[in-house]
Amino acid sequence: MAAKGTIYGINGPIVYIAGDSGFQMNEMVYVGEANLVGEVIGLTSERTTIEVYEETTGLKPGEPVTGTGAPVSVTLAPGIITNIFDGIERPLAAIKKSSGYYIDRGVHVTSLDTEKKWQTHMTVKRGDHVYGGTIIAEVPETRAITHKVMIPPDLEGDVLSVVSDGEYTINDTLLTIMTKDGTEKAITMTQKWPIRIPRPTVKRYPASKPLITGQRILDTLFPLAKGGTAAIPGGFGTGKTMTQHQIAKWSDADIIIYIGCGERGNEMTQVLEEFSELIDPKSGNPLMERTTLIANTSNMPVAAREASLYSGLTLAEYYRDMGYNVAIMADSTSRWAEALRELSGRLEEMPAEEGFPAYLASRLSQFYERAGMVQNLNGTEGSVSIIGAVSPQGGDFSEPVTQNTKRFVRCFWGLDKNLAYARHFPAIQWLTSYSEYLTDLSSWYSEHVDKNFVNYRNQLVTILNQESSLMEIVKLIGGDVLPDDQKLTLEIARVIRLGFLQQNAFHKDDTCVSMEKQFKMMEVILYLYQKSRELVARGMPMSVLKAEGIFEKVIAIKYDVPNDNLQLLDLYRKQIDDFYDAVLEKNA
């Protein structure tokens, strides 16, 4: 019997019930005559506190509150991929049919299509012993993703009956099992899972493989491991969303879950339009066939923002349990923290730094710690990588959300407004960014790319750091007084910045670059540096070296060498040797 209560007080999205109502903590409830979705977030003997995920305008004291007896959960079954949900897994396309372009209050639609029939191939037979995570059927969800129907984590037993291969809806019984306590249990394609509880795994693995994004500054300088965590902080207009778009489009994750948390509606529209047009480079199918979008825009109720991150995470963990590598784009965790701040204010809690609640750090850690490369219950391996955008006000990285995020992520891609205004994209500042995964991944780079990869990468970073120190001198006394070897360092740093770090998302060969091409580009730049140093050591002035135009040629590699013809890169070594000989000849 579901618990019932009566509204006593209302404070924005927070609703109070007087006395002990019989509800459970984190229970999903329906509030008021309009049946608004809410969650129990506080229980005492005097009152029950409920967070409502919809607009509470027009609610009155005395209206009923009905419990469901279950926590806030998401429905897990075929039909998640390609779908677009709001923050509590309501499909926006189905809502549009029932209430138009704007979401009506109290609208109730099933999370997934219960009428659609899916082609199902059974992988267990009668008499098999099954346990949590056992794959019992395979369903081609899209052309790119095969959905593996699993036994819920808390069930175990022997198979009594199995249906034959064919077409079934997500609520049709596929098999019945006899559990340990002797009860028969019907198993369908559908699972329910509470969003705030991580799905169980056998063990976690240390970071060992990179998430290849095709973006040179990320893959080479500040790599992210599969199952790792990264933060992209940056002020307005520095390209947080665009960087996430690029990673979502080109990374080698099997599945992308994009959470637009409190973002502007036009940005989410851009994501929807772009992703529906894009072709997945790996399969040749539309990118949407391996993508799920959670659109929780800034004009939607604030409380639902708080739930949207957990909804997206739970969907990601579900596909991870099938053995897929999933990447989550959370855009932006700052808007999520602002929702926490607003709710905390409504609850009259003591504010901490900048008005954020004292538990901001623990909530952020709960979120990021659900990432990881793991062994699943069924023996497969899968990963969830989390890339969270942070939007500090005025680009101030000392504010609480950025600082607390830095504590829990191992990869920090700091965006710089000066680079963005100079049209240098991705606008990741190489002096403030870092990746703690580099040492974990160095053996992978040696094995799969080249044994010199990490060494070359370190040389590039050294040159960029030297440039930063020299620029301080240049600002004071000008560049003309520098000796030629330092002028050369500045010139090579310019080649690295323009030819390697800067990347054009609209150029077919430059938008996504393979690891092999990244390595060869580094090799050419460092070979040019070596040969130029030899010339400078022989007394050749920098003005003579620059006159040959070789530096501009090397900058243009990214456009001049197609991704399918990397042999052309080997010709650049000969061009550099010719440049070396020409300078010696002219100035002998």
C-alpha cells in the first residue's frame, strides 16, 4: 500500500509534509492534484521534505502527496540509444506529441516505447544457471550497437523456460527462472535501477588505455584514459561545449551520453542538429546511432538538473555492464552546482563558500568516482569516462566548483579566453592544463604508437615552457636583443602552437587526426628544431633561416598531408635536409 500525505508548506521546488508520513528516503512521489514528480530528500518525526522536479506554481497546502514505494529510478531496456530525454528520463519526442513544444506539468509518458517489437536472439537455454549480469539475449538496438539483455544484478537462479528467437516488446517475458528461495520469476528486457546507487561490478582496473579523441593537444599533451575523469573549465565563449562536441564526435568510445545540464536551449538545439547530420567515422552510420542525449535546459525546472547527471550516469553504467566503453559529456557541472545551491538555500541550510552548500565537494566526488574501467558481473570489461565542463563566473578558476572538481579529476583541460579571442582552438592553455594519466599510459604509447612518443611529447612541452619564460623578457626589452638560439626556441614554439596545437574543426583532414599522424608531425617539428639548432650553432642568423620559408611549410603540414596518405610526411625530412644544405651553401 503506497504511503500518502498532505502538503503542509511550499518553498519553490521544496514541499513539506507535517508529521511522519510513512515515506522512505529517496522515494519517488507524486505531488499535488497535477501529479508532479518529486523525491523525498529529508525525513524527521516532525516533517517530510520533498524535492519536486517540476514547476510548483499553483500548488496549495492541503493537496495530496502519493508515494510509489520505490526510489527515483530509470528504465533500462532497448530504445535508449538515439533517444532524447529530459533530466528524469522522459522522452522529449513523446512529450511533444502529448503536450506540444513545451513540457506540461504532471505529464506522464513511459520512458521507452513499450509497443515496438525488437528482433531478439536468445543466448541461454533451459536448465542454464544464470546470475546477476548474465547476458540472456541480444537485440540489435541500432546498426552500431547490439543491446545485450541482462539478468538484474540482484537475481540468481535456474532457467525453467525460454522463448524462441523472434520479435518481442520490452515488457514481454523472455524467460522464467527458479530463484534460490524457490520462487518463479519472469524476466523481461526491462530493468529499473535507482539513479543514486552505482551499479555493482566485480573489480576496477587501473588506467591502461587512452581514450583517443583525434584532438592533438588532448591525445599527445594531456591524454585521458578510458574510465578516466576530465574537467574542461573555461569562461563564457572559450569553447567548452565545442570541445565536448569534438570529443563526442571523434573519440573511440562505443557510446556517447551527452548531458546538457542547465545549458541554453540554442546550444542543445545545435547538438541535436549537428549530431543527427554527422556520420560516425568508424561505422559509416549516423553518429546518433551510438548517442543518447539528456536535454535539461536552463528554462526547465532547477531541481531536475540535480537529477539529470545521475540519470545519465546510470544509463552509462548499464551499457558499461554489457562490455561497452561509454563516454559521458556533462555540460555543465557548474549549472548542476547552482541547482544544488538553490535547493540548499530553499532548505535553509548553512551556506559555505560563495553560497554553495557544504556538501558540494562530496556530491562532486560521488559523481566523478562512478567513472572507471571495470570487470562486470558477467566477466566482460567496460568503462565509463566522465568529461565534465565547468563554467566559472568570469573565468575565475579559484571559485569553489572548479577547485573542488580539481580534487577529484586526474585530467584538467583549462581553457583560456585570450587564446579563444585570438581564434586559437581548442583554446586549451598548455601551461595550466595537466594530465596525471601520462605515466599510466606511457607503456601503451610505446607499444601501439612508437617508443619515442612520450620523449617527443616531453620535448614539445619543454619548448613551450621555455617560450613562456622568454616571452617575459620579450615583453620587457623586445625580441631583437635575444641571441639566435633563443629566437629559434620562440620560432619553433610558434610552429608547435600553430602547426600542432591549433586544430581546425571545419577542415576534413584536421578535424580528427590519428595517433600515427600526430607522432609523425611531432617528429618533423623536432627534426626541424634539431637541424636549425645545428645551423645556429654554426653562426647562421635566424633571419637567414626564416627567409627560406621552411617554418611556414611545416606549420601547413596539418592541411597539406591528407589523413589517408601519411607517406607524404616522410618527404618533409628531405625538405628539411635540403633547407639545411641551402643555408650552408648560401652562407658558406
